[in-house]
Amino acid sequence: MIYTVKKGDTLYRIAKNNGLTLKRLLELNPDIKNPNLIYPGQQIFLRGVDGVKGEGQGVVEFYLNKGWIISSDYGIRRDPFTGSNAFHRGIDFAGKPLGEEIFTPVEGKVIYSSYYNGWGNLIGIEDQGGYIHLFAHLQQRFKKVGERVNKEDVIGLNGSTGKSTGPHLHYQINTPRGGMIGINAHTDPKMFLI
Ligand SMILES: [Zn+2]
């Protein structure tokens, strides 16, 4: 799948519109040496060619492959506490006991590690593209603010802290403009390739 650059495009925007991280887009286009220098008419690969660089694994597959199940999807749902409809800003992964290790599917820098109201024990990791990955309801947090993490690092333990009906991981991705708060600036983790 190839995209032709139009006037005014930025690589970041092209990546975002296609559910890719800037990092992933650059991996798919190794010829681009300077991400700030693209020109109208230039062709950008959005997917791997001939299986050499296949489609990136998604965040969701990352957890499903480790045996987690989705207990609540991203989008409108009935709030388990209020009974009214509310937008669920992340995906809940369950099916694992309290204390199960939680791995990060992305590398990045820890920008938040604290107990925060309904979120319980919360870790926030900012990736290279500026997206913020939130891991909520942890039983324990193993990472501190400022630490760098690699993909597959254990960042904490499965828990039920904060506003939670049982052990699960609430995984949420805020877009760069959303920062840690992310109100109306979150994205469907199913669209996020790693
Ligand atoms: Zn949730």
C-alpha cells in the first residue's frame, strides 16, 4: 500500500492517518533519511512489501499472544459503575490472576508512575512518536519517572487498584496532543501497530 505525498503533508500526519507510528513509518521507508524533508509526489510505503517488512503486530495481538483476553473493548459501553453509557478510552485485558507480570508492548520513556484516583496504580510511557501508553489498575509499579523501557520489559503486576471490578489491565493510548490526560485525544489500541 503506497501513499503519494501531497502539498502540506507531514510524515507524522501521514503516519497518524494510517494508524502507524512515525517510527514504524520510517522503518517501512528506510530511504527517508530526514523525516522533515518530504516532497509532493513522493511515494511512501504504508505496509511492508513482499513480506520482507510485514505489517506490524498490533498492541492487542501482543497481549492476546500472551494469553490475555479482551474483557472490554475501546468505544461506547455501559459503565459498570454508573450503568449509563460512557466512552471507554482504552481496552481492558483480563483472564490473568492478580500479580501476573505486565509487559510493555512499546519502548519509550516513563513519564508517569503514581497512584491516581480511579486509575489506581498508573504508569504512563511516552513512545518515540509522542503517543502516551497508559497502564492502569496495577497491583505494583516497577518503573519510575524518567526511566527508559524496552519492548517486553515488565513494568508492573496485574492488579485491581482504583475503580476496578476485578484484576485487569486498562491499556489506553493518548495521542501526542492529548498528553497524560487524553480527554478526546485517545486512539483505538487496535489501530496501533508496534
Ligand atoms: Zn478500562
